[in-house]
Amino acid sequence: MTAHDLARLHAAAGMNLRVWSAEEYAALLADPKTIVTTTEAGFAIGSIIFEDAELLLIVVHPDHRRAGQGRQILAKFEAAAQARGARTVTLEVSDQNTAARQLYETNAYHKVGQRNNYYKTNNATFENALILKKTL
């Protein structure tokens, strides 16, 4: 997927948080630390620094939700991170994002911290970020 494809899919996902621009995706794609895994239904993007991968975002198109696509994309991301030497994956997720939290919890992620009022939503309220981690 190109930077424009990623931005377009991100916008179509209908998330309550700010959508990243094609320029932001292009900058990430140009960085050799970036890991991107894709399926026809969505993508995961993150980076790797030494033995830790940071999952920045998983996006699944609304037409493909609740069909195991998030789990598949997450597994591909973890495998790609591990192939590049990662021993752990760290991520942040809104404490209000029940579906994502369930996905991570059922895939052995556990809470290691929290950032209060971290995410600004589209309606100008704030949500806490849970910091989750998994050993690969």
C-alpha cells in the first residue's frame, strides 16, 4: 500500500481520533525503522528500535471488522517485528476503545502503564492511553 492508500483507509475507518495524512505516512514509510504489514482489509504500522517494536496503529476497514482481520494483521506485525529482532511489542490504546483492548488482551498484551488525557478526540474531549506490552 502507498502512503495515500494508508491515509485513505485510515480515513474510511471512522475512528474517533485524528486521521494521519498521506504525508505523515510517507515519512514513516521512508524510515528504515518502520514496519508495515497489510491485508486487503487493513494494515498495521509501527517501528522497531533494538529489541522493542512499537505498534503505532492498526486499521481495519469497517466492512471487514469482527471477522478476525485485526487478529491476522496483528499476528503479521508481530512476526515481522520478531523477524527483525524484536523481543517485545509495546503499544498505546485508548481506554475507550473496547474492541482494540479486547484484541490485545486476547493476544497476551498486558498493561504496563497509563497516560491520562493523552488522546484528543474529534469532539475535543480527551481519552486516557493504556500502555500495553507483549513478550514475543
